[in-house]
Amino acid sequence: MSEQILDEYDVVVVGGGPAGLNGAMMLGRSRRSVLVVDAGDPRNATADAVHGLLGHDGTPPAELRERGRAEVRRYGGHLVDGAATGAARLDDGFVVSIEGGRTVRARRLLVTTGLADELPDVPGLSERWGRDVLHCPYCHGWEVRDRAIGVLGTGPTSVHQALLFSQLSDDVVLVTHAAPPLDDEQAGLVAARGVRVVSGEVTGVEVADDRLTGLRLSDGTLVEREVVAVATRMVARAGFLGDLGLHPVEHPSGMGVHLPAEPVTGRTDVPGVWAAGNVVDLSAQVGASAAAGAMAGAHINADLVMADAARPVSRR
């Protein structure tokens, strides 16, 4: 639910996930005026629970988000529902455009818009995403332990993915699909871990009684599986930053595109703009994203302190 917002803030945070909310909370605790612009489309929306987050393991993503929003408000932060449609330089700050026609000014920006997972174009795959089609052994692996797991080959990282899932189940099959042929070293590694390799193109996902039952190959073969792991192409949600000269680029890992920023601080190449979470670090889990947001918030506050010391302004 959106609320009454001001015309100008010390910091506008674009993105209402763990990185954005934790960054906003740190700024609020530093008595900064802060607005979180939240498009309400979290990456983990289809997941049943957040895992691997100390003290919150098993918490539904929506519940964790609402807790975070309440904590931001506790420290005087504001939240508005809607996507940012643009950002431009205005004097020594910025103006952010929000869907619906609203604009708001900011002295600094924190971009925490996350990423979108692009799945392979296999019929039925996206419908099972976050249920019995998953990608991260650390986020979801425990929940599918000891089950029949299939790894859909999409690229060089698929072998690594199969090796990781072999720690969780003795029944792991790598279906090559679009991945390049395994070299001798890769073949040796998967064999040593008991991973079976099936060659063939996957043409569909088989489901019965709302449960995944296998992967159908182009020759008609059904590879019976209960769970499918797939490495998605991860694409940073940062198109609204184009007018500032900030554009996502290919990540060095080859996993997708991200918005470059300094490690630890989150500072980007554009003065006054910071970024944190999955928009920068494609593989960051909830805890790492939240920590990155907190660090970026602290560095933004320090930057504003120095700016205020050089040109004193009234304290709020």
C-alpha cells in the first residue's frame, strides 16, 4: 500500500527487496529521509520460503518483506508501490520518475532492483518454476534431498550444478539438452560423483497430478525425474538508468548481465548512485543481498555527511 510521500529525500532507494529495505533501514537509523520505490515483483515470489538466512530460515518471502517494510517505517522511511520508469540528473541530485506520473527528487540514489530469471524455452518449464523446477542447491537443495533430480544442461555451468546437487541426492541425472559435450575432465568428475549423463534435447516437461514426473526428449524418451535444476540466464533490472549513462553489462561469470559497482561500497561509475543486491551480484542469496544493501546505505550516509560538512545544511 502506497503512502503520502514528499517531493524530495536525502536518498531514494529503487527496489524493495532485502537489499533495498536493509539499505533504507540503515539510512533511516542515520536520520536520513529515505523513500523506497517498490515495484512489488520480487525474484523469490514463487518460492515457499527463504532458506539459509540465520534466524529467519523457513520464513515465507512475503512475510519477510512485510517485516522489512515495517522496520523501514519504524525509522521514518517512506514506501511507495510502483516501478521506477526513469532517473535523470537534476542540479547536484536526481529526479526519479515513478509509474503513474509521479516524480520525486533525491540527493543520492540506491539501486536495488534485482534481476529477472530467464528460463530455457522448454514447454512447461516456467509453470513449475519455484516449485519442482529450481536453480540453487543452497536455496532449495535441502528440500529436495534424496529425490530423483534432473539437471537441464544449458551451458558450461550445468556440470558444476550437477556436481553440487550430487551432494544432496544419490539419484542425479544430467540431461545435456543445449549444453556443450562434456570433455574428459568433466566426464570424469560427474562419473566420480555418480551422476548419470543422458544425451538429448528436451522438448517438454511432463506433469501428473500437479507433480513433475520427468523430462521428455525429442526422440520420445521420458527421463523420469521428480525435480529439475536449471541454470537460468540472470538479467539485471536496470533499464530505467539509461539516461544517467548506467547500463547493465555481461557478468564475468557468463551467467547473465549485471550493473557494475564497487565491491563492498556499492558505488557505481555515476557519482551519487550506488547499487546493491542481485542487480550487482547475480548469485547473491537473501542474506548477502541484505548485507550489501546495509553496507551501501552506510556508505551513502557517510558520503552525505561529508557533503553536509563541506556545505552545511539544516539537519532534519
